[in-house]
Amino acid sequence: MIRVLAFSASVALLWAGTALAQDMAKADPAKGKQIATTVCAACHGPDGNSVAPTNPKLAGQFPEYLYKQLRNFKPEGGKKAERQNPIMAGMVASLTDADMRNVAAYFSEQRLKPDVATNKDLAADGQKLYRGGRASAGIAACAACHGPSGAGIPVEFPHIAGQYATYIATQLKAFRSGARANDPKSMMRTVAAHLTDHDIEALAQYVAGLR
């Protein structure tokens, strides 16, 4: 049942993402570099490889995903931003829609310098959960959406392999608490709601070491 729901949500996201992918094809990475190396570099590095585990690596990420996140940090139509972060809110405040597309395109073309797992025992536990989920607790396998190697699926689900374990754990906890709620169809919140602290740390270690 869990896999069926994941597949259904995936199909819906695919249809929604097709138009976005077409629009992203018009983005200009060269213009994005000008913004990325001045506005974004302090936290994420000039090439999208952040040196701080609390800040995500953006290099090599799908441009559609990056663009969506940038938009979600910015209030629209008189409503609060979908993703709340005072620092990022300040960063995107002056960016136009074209700017955000260009920045996303630039970072997507950069080469990721992956993190590594530092706790083999936790990573081993994370591998089991990532690959097989835990049906008894209503936890779908992460691999169902992000792929067995963490490569993700363009437009639909982000590339997560090699991401900082610290950042992965923080985001899973945010999804679990509802502090982060910009996941399509509440997919991440639904899964994270059933994760224990140990599960989260284990998954974070495993994902960091994925290649």
C-alpha cells in the first residue's frame, strides 16, 4: 500500500514538473554564477559545496528542485513563505524569478564534493531503513523516491547522496515536527512522522555515504 501511494504521488509530481523543466531550459547559468558567487557563496560556497555541515551542498542538485526551494523561501501573493528561514528570506528578497532560475541552473552544473559517513554502525541501520522501509511503522523505503543510490529523480525528487549528515538530520526533524512543510503531497512529513531520533541519525549517516 505504501509503495502504491508513493507511485501515485510520483505520477502527480511528474505531470506538475514537466512544465517547470521546460521553463528551466531557458535559464542562464552564466548570469546565475554572478549571483551565486556574491550572494550565495558565503553560506554555500562559490561552487555550491558548502564547508559548513549546517548548510546544504547545492552542487549537482536538480535545477527544478533548487528553483522551487528558492521560491518557497519568498512570500507570494500576500501569504507567508512556504519555507520559513530568516536568513534565506533575506537572500531571496531582491531576487527576481529569472534570477532564481539562473542561480538554480548554475549550481546544478557544478560538481558535488560529497560528505562521508562517520558512524558505520548507524549507517548500517540506515541502509536497512533506506532500502526497505519499515512497513509495521508506516515508513516507506527512501529508495522508492530517491533511488537506491540517492540520485533522485529529475524534477520529482532531489538528489540526496553525499549531502551533509547534519543537514539531512535537521531537515528530517523539521519535516517530522512540521516546521518544514513545503514537501509536495506531504510525502516527507508523512514518512518523517514515524521516524525515531535513532532512525533519523541512521538515515543521515547512510545518505552522507551514498554514491
